[in-house]
Amino acid sequence: MTLTRIRVTKAAIKAYIRDLLLATDQDGTYPTLAGANVMMDRFSPLATEELPAIVVFAVEETNEKFDDSRDRRQAKIQIEVQAGGEDPMAQIDVIEAQAMEILNGDPYLGGVEDGMAESCRYGRGQLAYDERRHVNALAWVIELDMVYMFDTTPEYRPDRVTDFQGVDATYADVRTAPAIEPTGSVIDIPQP
């Protein structure tokens, strides 16, 4: 079995949340009323036919040193639920309830050892309307406080050591009689 180690970052958390909100069931049904309209970092206005939609942002991050190889970071993740049409508030209420049920039920978003996040807490929700971005639409912004560990050890990059195949450690002992050849030794470094 191969274990894959993923470095947790706010970008990885945003992508993980987006993927959770896009994960279809066996029938191909999306988990929220937003359907396939779930994206990250979309600042341009959404067209009426793209609504309802969910946009995931990371708006703030703080950092504190935890130990020699890890930092503890706290990120504010915003999930913006946008809806339009006849009754946008009803659509927003349904999507918000669906999204929070998915996020609260995920074992990797808080409390599980070696999970994506140490904790995931609902911070607040706020109704927002920005006429520059929303055309006949309302948005409900869900703010999540995420705490996660960030591995600060440098990444192993085998492509940077391809020229380093071995070390030639040929040496001569000056106290040895001239008739004896110098000792030659090559240290082989295991390659991935």
C-alpha cells in the first residue's frame, strides 16, 4: 500500500470543500441545489443562468509556530451562496442547510487525527448584496474558522538531485608504502 502525504494549505482546504460540494451520488445527483455551479475564487459576476451557485474563498490566514517542523494556521474560509430568480432567499436557505450538513458530517474537517483540519467551526453567516457583482441576485456568506497544521519541512524534490548519483571518495594514506595503491571507494546514494 502506498501512502500519499498531502501538504495541507488553505488552497488544499478550499479545493477539498469544493470537491465535497460537487461529489455526486451513484445516480449522478449533486448534493446541493447549486448542482455543478461550485467554484473557487470567482470574483467576476455570475450570469443569471449560472445561479444558484457556490463560490469558496479563503479571506484571511494567521500563523503561529507549533514546533520545529510544523506551524499551526487558522484560515477564514468563506462559502458564498448566490441565488437569483423569483425567491432567492428560499434557494439560499436550502443550499446553506445542504452545505452545512455536508461539511459538518465530513470526518476530515475537524477532530480526526491526520485529517485535513484540526477543527472546523461555523463562525457566522451574513446576507450580502454587492450590485457590482450580483445581477438580480442575493448572496449568503458562510464564514468558517479552520485550524490546521502546516508542515514546514522542505519538500523532497528528486528532480533537483539527478546529477548527484554518487560520491567519489578516492583517497590515499600518505603513511602507506609507495608500492600499495591508494584505496578507492564509491558511496552509492539510493535513488527513489
